[in-house]
Amino acid sequence: MKMCTRQICFILLTYTAVSKLIIYPTLLSAACGRDLLFPALIDFFIQGVIIWAVSFLCSKTDKTLFELLEGALGNVFARIVYGLFAAFFFLTALIPMFEQKLYVHAIFYDTIPSLLVFVPFFFFSVYAGTKGFKNIGRSADICLPVFLLAMLCIFVMALVEVKWDNFLPVLKTPVKSIFGGSLSTLYRFSEPCWLLMFMGRFKYKKWDAARITVSYIGGAAITLFMLFIFYGVYGDLAMSRQFAISKISLFFPAIEMLGRIDLIALYILEIAMLFALVLNIQLTVHCVKKCTGYSDKNVISFIVNAALLIILVVFDSKFHSIHTVYEKWMWIVFVIFANILPLLAWALPRRNKR
């Protein structure tokens, strides 16, 4: 087996949270104001149930998703499905890629052109895209302690500035706005699809479904705590504050004397953020390989990253327009791929390879 349950748990805890720390809090603040925790709770609850369903499915078979599809509906159909998943993971990587470009430029290198700052990422991404599931698991082992250390430092610096009355009165936001906020940010939740790709790549042991689900709940809890601190610090101003994770510790008293010491934690956290972004690119490469039958991952990774770079250059100043499309329409794609298809996997015959 190329992965172990521990590594999958680390991925769901770490990458679930870091993929939602930059603009996600601002979007929920704009949609639901002081009740921003409730749409997030709705999405996390639904995804948590699906995560449990997929992880429990892994206890019923040692086959990969491709092998299940091939055994039930034939090789051609399995290739088509993986081609669709390749497109899905490619689209999933787009918004985080644009976010990272804007975030890194604004926080760390604001005196250098943003494209020039971010282009070196693709050297790392092309290399990472050639790696398989064993590398994905080992990367998660590295990212978890890095992530926990950075978040602990940031939370300690930010918590003292939270104003509890920013959340009062509770649940006065219209129900339509709460569910609208949940739906418009659903494109942030692709975790069940990660787990589908991990199926058959690790040896399932008793209670692993519970461990995996609890790990996802841990990632959700960290994200919710981040949302709580962000709105507790800024209140009604939260909707106008971009790059939330970099803003919540600004009022830590020691910063006035020592300078932006929080930037050290943000630099460290960036490691986990980049690996979370690269995961979607690695899964894109994997799905393209299974779809086409072409085995040279070096070529596939180069083509995928070249396509991402071209989109980044062409639409460099169009992030708002792209983001609007995602908010209005991409929930349909994510309902199908991250909610319906993982559950439909239960309908496939599950006889073990052995």
C-alpha cells in the first residue's frame, strides 16, 4: 500500500483547514455577517457525512475507484469518469492558485510584480505533479506539525483581541442568506473527492472510518475557530478585510514593539498551503494518466502546469470575474462531484481483488 491511515487523517485535518484561511472568511462575512459560522457548519456537516460514507466504503473493498468502475462498467467508462475527475481537480486548483498569487504578493513581496513572485511556484508544482500517492502521504507527515505550530502561534496572538459582542444578536440573518452563503462557498469543499482517489491506496483497519472522520472534524473545528476569531476581531469590517489569516494577529500588543513577528508564523504556514494546493494538481495528473493510459507523469505534469500558468497570465487581472463565476455556478459541479458521485460509489460491485 502506498499510503497509511495516519497520512490520510493528516491530510484531512491539515489541508481542509489551510485551503480555507485566505478569502473564505471574508466571503462568509459578506454573505452572513455575524452568523458566518452557520453556513460553514452546514457545509462541514454535509461533507463530514460523505467523508464517513466514503471511508466506510474503503472497509468493504481493497480496490481503487478506477478498478471498481472498470469491473462494473468497463474500461472505457472508467477512463471517461477519470477524465471528468481530471477536469474537476483542475478547476479546483484554479481559485486557490489565484488566491495564493495575490496573497503572497500582498503579504510578503508587495514591491515586486505579482506574476514575477508567483512564477517560481510552477517549478515546484511541475516536480510535485510527477509524484504519486506515497509522496502525497509523506508530504502530509511534514505539513501537520508545521501547520499546528503556525496556527497555535497565530491564534495565541489573535485571541486576546476578540470582542464577543460582535456576534450579537445571534441568528438574525435571514435563512435565505445563510443557505445562500453555504451554497456560494461550496466550491471550497472537495475533500470527499480526495478520499475517493485514496481508496485502495491504504490498508483499512478497524475503526479507520471513525479516525478519518474525526480528523476531518478536527480540520473543520480549526476552520470554524479561525472564522470566530476573524469576525470577533473585525466585526462588521470583516467583509472588507482580505487575506484573513494575515489580518487577525495585527493587533497583538507585542507587534508594536517588535514589528510583524506574526510574519514568521505566516511564512511557516505557507508551506502547508502550497502542499494543499499542489494536492489538487497531483490528483489532476493522476486522473489524466488513468484516463489516457499515458504513463509519463513528467509530460502530463508539465502540460497541466503549463495550462495553469497560461490561465494565470491571461486572466491575471480578472480574478474577481472568475471568482464570481465560481460563486454563482460552480456549486452545481461540486454538488455532483463532491457530494453525489462519492455516495454513488456505494452502488459499484465491491468484490475484493484477492
